[in-house]
Amino acid sequence: MSLPCRSLLFVPADNPKLLAKAHQCGADAIILDLEDAVLPARKPEGRTGLSEQINRLHGFGMPVLVRINSAWRDVAADLEAAVRPGVTALMVPKVEDAGALRVLSSMVGEWETERGLRPGTVGLVALIESPLGLERMADIARTPRMVALALGGEDFSLALGVEPTEAVLALPCRQVALTAAAHGLAALGVPGSLAEYRDLELYRALVAQARTVGMSGVLCIHPAQLAVVREAFAPSPRDAEWAKQVLKAWNEAQEKGQGATSLNGSMIDRPVVERAKAIMRCHLG
């Protein structure tokens, strides 16, 4: 199972004003944040209102994720509030240990059973936020319930003691994309900081690079970033026309019993056709 979302918007779980209009921002999914965006003293309040917000957003047809905390005492309280109908996945921060994730997966299963959910309904998204997490990423990707790997660039850079620049995060971004693809998961993130949301030109360049290396989606902290993501991941008119011509040539070749053909001097075979189909799905949908 993968997570077919390209723009995922963080919204603090304790902020009624932002929550009230979250479904109108144009995000593909909403991440109700119980971790960094909520002060420790307000986490109980965020959990208390979570059920209502999940039901409301789910009613609007929005995929809903919940970012939980990393300390086990908080995790138990977060799962009690978050594992319920309408939740697509839990985003797990600071992931470094596949064994701990397996324990978490079992805990989620207990809540699923208690609340009448089909086993495996609630997925997991692992936030890779340290070099150790990056080193162990293949094992993390094999964890039950895993639907996506995400690069947490700010914390990753903090672990290195450097600024979250492209020079630091370009390689981890590629590694997240490669590992996710190898395990059939979504890959989320950009090779840079999300915090500078006012510099949309810089953000546009980071999103474009993320798409180029195989990232399938982006985490956003401000609604202004969403339009940039939609534009960056949408096929260009040139790409859409190429895909249309490829599929036309392929269909004609298939009618003639040919396993491959060519278009404008380039060979068309199954991988090329699948890429064209993906472009057309994005273009039409």
C-alpha cells in the first residue's frame, strides 16, 4: 500500500482557526500535528479535539494523517486519540529503530480491533530525521503498515549541526526516494528547508528537484506552498502531448502484433508506455 498524495499540509491539532479552513486550502491530505506544532502543555487539548476534526475532514473527503509524538508515554495517549475511522496513516517522527516501529504497529492493531477497524486500516509514515535513521531506512521500510518514507530536513540537518541546505539534503532526499521505490512506498520531502515559506521561488526549485529525483510528494507547512507543489507535479503540455503520442503509437503496434515500436526515432517498449500512462493519469486526474 502506498500513499497517493502529492501535497500534505501540516495543521496544528490545537488550532481551531486553522483547522476550520484546512479542507479549503487545496492540499491532497491534511496532517493533524500533535508533535512539534503543539506546545507540551496543549497536547492534551489537541488530543481531545482530534476525533471531531478527523470526522469533519473525513466528511469533506480529505485523507487525514496524524503526526504523533516520539516519547512512549505520549505515543500511548496519541494512539488513543488518533486510531479511529477516517485516519489514513500515522506519521511517526524521529524514526531510527524498525523494532520500535513493529511494537508501534502492534499497538495500532489493538486499537483497530477495539474500534472495529479492519486490520491494517491505519498506515504508518516514517519521518527520517537523522543519519542513523537514514542508515537503517531499508529495515524501516519493511515494517508492517508502512505506506511512506519522509525526509525531515530540519531535524536531519540539526543532527549534523549544519543548516538545512540543498548541499546537505540532496543526497538524503535521493536515498529516501530510492528506498521508498524499492519497497513500493511513497516518498515525501524536499532537499531543503520548509520553514522559509515566504520564498516561493526557492521552494519551487526545491520541489522541482524533489520530483526529478523520484520523490512522490511534499510536506507543506503553509497553504501558499500548495499551489507550487501542484504546478511542479503537473505534467507540462509538452509531456502530456508526448504521452498521448506514445500511447497512440503503442496501441497501433499492439494491433499489428508488435512488442515494440518507435516514435520520432526513439524506441517505445513497456517501460516507456508505463511512464506515458502515468503522465496521462496525472494529466487527466
